[in-house]
Amino acid sequence: MRWRRTPWFTVHRWLGIGLGAWFALVGLSGAILVFEDPIDAWLNPELLSSAAQGVQLSAQAVVERAEAVYPLGLVEKIRFPVADGQVYRLTVRAKPRRVGAERIEATFDPVSGAHLGGRSLETLGIAPPDLLRTLYEFHRNVLLGNAGSNIVGVAGLLLLASTITGFVLAAPRSRAAFRRIVSINPRASATRIAFDLHRSIGIVFAITLLLATLTGATLVYVNYVRDLVSVFSQVASFPTVPWQPQKSSEPMQLDSVVAAVRARFPSHTLLEVHGSPRQMAGHLYYLWRPGDVHRLGDTLAWINPLSGELMIERSPRTRTAGEGFMHWLFPLHSGTAFGTPGQIAMAATGAVPLFLVCTGWWVWLRKRRGERVSRERQVARQHELRAPLKGAR
């Protein structure tokens, strides 16, 4: 009973009561987003999967197909198929000269080049093509844009406070105490079992909960974190790299540039190319190889789209300590830093707040009910004791 009177318990209890539903929703959305790509492919097989077998078309050929389907469109990004069943995914800005031009993700069969379909990247909803994007925006900013990002950031810090206070309250002081904490007595009352489960699951997932909440909050306020880290180790901002047109030679075809990049990085797999809509800057190539912690690879290369020249490289061999720290934030938050086991662990961690909220509310409501019944019985006993005294008078 002593720990129930501490400020740690008060903070932990009222954060759970007041923001428990929010913690659960953010956690569940994050758990789903850990496996965003396979879930998206499962929801939208007609858009994101292909059973075709044969030689894969080149990037240039697919871009030409996209330009034929969207004659006024401008291709901004290419995601390459790197495994069986995957398709080319192109981000196209339809009618780019118009204000508020819509961005579309168009998919193409990697063998036949057939246009499989498209979906707006500006539309939010619960339809299968839009569901994962809507979930991502909810997780990132509660569907409220920049203002929502601040709300999510503050809520993330409060969830961090809830995690820390819960750990302080339940942390074992000895090995024997730890064994008692993680054990459940199935013969106890339902309230006691719920309390033991709440405490045990919280202790078991304490480290990953702390990691998820801390990295999530830093990603919301990434600019401030970058400035702070830069005090100790330089962190360069994400560059926009201009290039000088070469009038003396013909521009290189996209396939030639892609081939040059692959030749420069032979041990890497090319995952994505991000191009400036008006080709006023270097194109960004995402390259991945086994052992990388980021899902898009740890190597980023800015390439001159006319000459194929490497302009800037960001990779483990070129990053400063501060840049390496910033690069690890998202892989730690999503679990990709530790491969599939890490993703499974972070997905399970995302589901933990819902379990903790349900068990915490159960215990709180049952105890409130028990305290109310106890008070009513005490009042009844006092009335019973007073009744004979009144009769004697």
C-alpha cells in the first residue's frame, strides 16, 4: 500500500486513465505499420503483385509506359521490384503545371509493362488502397498535419513518462523478486490475475517500450534533436544538390545512369530512385545490402542525371558519428535495425499498450467498486451500532 501513495503511482495511474485509449491506438497503428509493405500487398494484390515470369523490363521502359498512361504527368519516384511477385511502383505528379497537382502511385507489371492501376497519394480513407496511408498519417500526426505532429510528440513524451513511472513502480529489487513479478497465480482472483499480468507484461516489454516511445518522440522533433546532436558531432542536413548542364554532350539515358550506379555499388541492391520534378537537382538513389539497418538501405547516393556522376554519398563510411546516430533513429523505432526478429519484437511492443490499458482499467474499476462497497458496509455497520443506542434512550 505504501507505493500507492507515491507521486510515481499517481502520475502512472492518471496518465493511463486519461490517455490510455490514445496510447493503445498509437501503439496498434505502429504495430501494423512495422509490416506495412506485406500488409499493403495483401490488401491490394491487384495493384502490388504479379505472377508474371520472364525478363524484367528496364526502368526507362517502364517510365515510358507511365508517360503514355499519364501524358501530362511527371515521374518523381521509382521503386524497383527486387523479389518475385513485386511490381514497379512509380510516383507520378499528374498535370504538374496546375496548382495542387495530385500525386498518384502507378504500378506496372515488371515483365509485360502492363499498367496494373493507380491510387491517389493525397486521398485518405478506409478503402484498401488508402488504408495503410491513412493509418500512417494517423500514427504520425492524427490526420491534422503539422499541428497534429505536435500533439503526437507531446503524447509520445507522456507515454514515455507512463512507461518510466510504471517501470519504477514494478522494478524488482532482487532476482527472487523478479521471479515473483513475472509469475502468475492462476488460482487468484480475476482482479489479482489482471494486476499480475499488467505488471509482468510491463516489466518484460519495458526496454522495447522505452525504445519505441523515446525514438518516436525524437522523430517528431527531429530538427531539434539534429541541432542538439550537432553540438557534439556535425550533422549535415538532407541536401538538395544542384548540377550544371553539360552542353557539350548528350544527356545519359536513365538506364545508363542506373547501370553506372549499380557498377559503382556492385554489392548493393537498388531499391528506389527519387528524381527532382524539373531536374534541377541530383537524383537520389537508395541502395541496400545485407546487414543494413534501414529498410531502404544505409547508402544514399546523389547522382547527376545527365552525366551519371556521383555528387554526394551518405553511407556508413562517410557519415559522421552524429549522422550515424540520426540514421539509426527510424530503424530502432521500426525494429528493422535487428532484422525480422526486431520487427516482430516492435510489433508486439505496439500491441502491449492496449493490453496494459485494458488490465489497468480493469484493476482500477474493480478496486473503485471494492472501495465503494467497503464504504457502504462501513456506513451500514455504523447505523446498526447506533440503532440500539437510540432504542435505549
